[in-house]
Amino acid sequence: MNLAPYQIFFPFGVFSALIAVGVWNVQTLGWFAAPALFVHSRLIAGGFLWSFIVGFLMTAIPRMTGTEPAKRLETLAAMVLMLVLFGSSWLVESQPFYGTVAAINIFLVFYAGQRLLRSVKRVPVFFSHVGLGLVASLLGAFFYFEGDSFKGLHLFHVGSVLLLVLGIGARFYSFLSGLPSDFESAPRWQHNIFHGLGVLTGTFLFLAGSGSHLAYLGLTAVSVIYLVFVWRIQRPANRVSPLRWAVQAVAWMIPLSFALCWFQPSLIVTWLHLIFLGSFAMITFSVSTRVILAHGSYPLEMELSSKASETDRAVDTSVSTPLKWLVLFLLAALVARVGYGLASGVWRTVFLHLSTACWFLAVGGWMKACFAKIFVSGPLKKPGC
């Protein structure tokens, strides 16, 4: 049985997402030596987010370049690296984890590079941001390895995923909102500005990690430029789908998070959770939903709310309600996590457990909507991608 990369790495990412948050509920039992904060941050980034990133890239790059799909040896190598990353997340020493992060990035560079060189299709414009995201991840891993955790935080935990989100958002914001995706056909000078914005974003992240307070204002301004001129979120959309509201939240959480980091730098970790939960997690589950439906031969109308299909009772909208749970509970988890950062005393514990409970419910909603569909093909004769 030949499984596509997403069918392997998406389930592993879901498992990591549950474990990463579950550590907060068992941190006093002495089951692991490393502080729960370290285990949590490593499993969220390395286990959850990067499992989905690896699964998405290893599935999408061959399709988008017209080259051969992932070979069994390539998939096996990536899975071994992800298992090592998961295992090293529990160690007190950070070097094994970030060394493995570097190895995964180098693997992806070779995996993507050889296919891009042989591409028989026009390379999507957002691929520049995939490359920039891999560079940010490598640099962040290097700084963490060297003990500079503040630069590492901004480049690995924030920068690598942010650049991917800003890049693929140029296409997927339109797809998930039911709007035409016309940025790919924009004039070349607009594409060059887009690539330059990616470099500028990486520069501001490096400056923020170096202690420049004003860099957060720069990140706020640049992210708004992306949203208005690249994603064009001001376009009206009539698509009645939870994923439409999800990508709206994804969009606005980015500048809001950076603006608050500038306004109140003493709470940077709290404000960055706006982008972690409201943007990174939200778009990860949103894009993966589209990947599963499209690659699994399911009709995309399954995303729509029942209101959108009143004139066509044959449309299966069973995915829509659990996706609403995903969006609502992710936003609730975000609010509770911010409350944890602002509260004191016993209220911190209350907000922490409330946030973890909402996270479990959000992930549960996504699993109800999509998990079985990862492995079971839909009714269409061929994939919709």
C-alpha cells in the first residue's frame, strides 16, 4: 500500500499536537526531566507544525512541479527524522532537538531542489517564501544550538512558519474564501516586490530577535501590506464555510500579535500566542483540510455550511459542523491562553487548564471532520487537485 506523505505526517502531527498540550496537565508527575515549557514549545513547533509542513511540502511539491511523487526511501528518511525530533523534544539538552531540525531542513532543501530543477510546470510564486522559511528555520536552529534562545524564538518558532503562511496565503486565502486566485498571474514587478517583502520580513524578525523594539512595528506594517496587496483580504466573499472565517482570523492575528509585542514587550510570549494559535494552528488545520479533501477525491462542497446548500440537498456538508468547532474552540483556547499570560495566582492555573481543554476540543473537531478521510478515499473518480 503506497501512502502519500500527508497520509503519514498529518496523523503524526495530530498526535504531537495532543501530546504537546497534554504535558501541561502531567508536568507535576515527574514523567519527564525537561521543563514542561521546553517540551511543549518543541512538540508544538517540531512535532505538530513541522509534521504538517513536511507532509504538505512532500505531497505538494511533486504535484506543483510535475515531477515524481515522494519515493519510499525519501518518506522513510523524513519519518525517521520526525521520530528523532519527537524523541529529542523530551531531553533536557536542546542541542539534539535543534540539530535534528537542521537535518530536516537540509533534507527538504534537497527534496525540493532536485524537483524544482526538473520542473515541467511553472513554479508557484510562493515557493520563494518556502525557501526563506527553510533558511529562517536553519538560522533559528543554529541560534538555539548556540544558546541564543531569543533569536531562535523569532527565527525558528515564529519566522519559519510565518514566512510559509505569508507565502502560501497568497494562494490559499483565495481558495479557502471561494475567491479567484489571481496573484500568480500578476505582473513580474509585483512578484519581485512579493519576494522582497519576504526578505524584509526575515530581516525584521532577525532584528526583533536581536532586541530591536521597533522591529515589531516593521513586522506589523509589512504583514498589513501582505494582507491588503497580496492576499487582498478586502475582497468580499460569499462562501459560507467555516474555513472562510478561519482564514480571516489567520490574517488579522498576524499584525495584531506584532503590534501588541511592540506596545507591551514585557508580554511578548503571551502576544506571540495570538499568532501561534490564531494564525499558525488555524491555517495548518485549514490548509490540511483542503489537502485531504482534494487529494482524497472528496467534493470540496463538503466544507460548506448547510445554509449554502439549501438548494441542493444532495451535497454532503458533514465536514462543516466539526470545522466550526475547530474555529470556535481554537479562538477560545487563544483567549484563555492570553488570560493565562495576564492573570496571577490561581487564575493562571484556571486559564491554563481552560486553554488546554479548548485545544483538545478544537483538535477533536478537526479529527471528526477529517481524520478518517486521510485514509479512506471519497466518491469522486479522481483527486480534485
